[in-house]
Amino acid sequence: MPYLQSDTIEAVSYDEQAHLLTIRFRTDGQAIIYEGVPQEVYDSLIFADSISEYFETHIAGIYRERDESLGGSDEWSSSLAASFSRSRAASSNRAR
């Protein structure tokens, strides 16, 4: 599972169809699902200069959230890998 360069956020996953952003935090491993998050917000988060700052400014307190205990399941890893693959492909296409 790829990790983010952030002191606060360990990893993220995004469900395009449901517009659900899952964020796993480094401090306690807690995973929170944010509902109704647009694709653009997710893309901006993972490519932000400061992931923690972007999260605090554009996600926390804005989108409805719920706790989710994913505890290292294969579903989390698969979703995360697919999510990063799509984002990297989209980034490559935008750079051309």
C-alpha cells in the first residue's frame, strides 16, 4: 500500500461512483469516510504541497464523515491501489 508524505495522513482511497473519500490517519490508524467528495477534491488532496493543510482547509468540517474500521483488509489495499493508479493516469494525461 502506498503511503502519503504527510505527518497526519497515512493513506487515502477514493470511490468514484459513490464519491466517498477514505482517509487513514497516522496517529491512531483510524479511518474516516467523507461523503459526497468530488473527484477534483480528491485529486487536489493527493497532489497538494501540504496534504495536511489541504485536508484541514478543504475537507475537514466540510464533508459529512463517519468512522470506518478497515483494519488492514484486502479491500482497503485493493481500493487504494486502484485509486492511485487512476489518479496517476489522470495526472499523466493532464501533463501531456
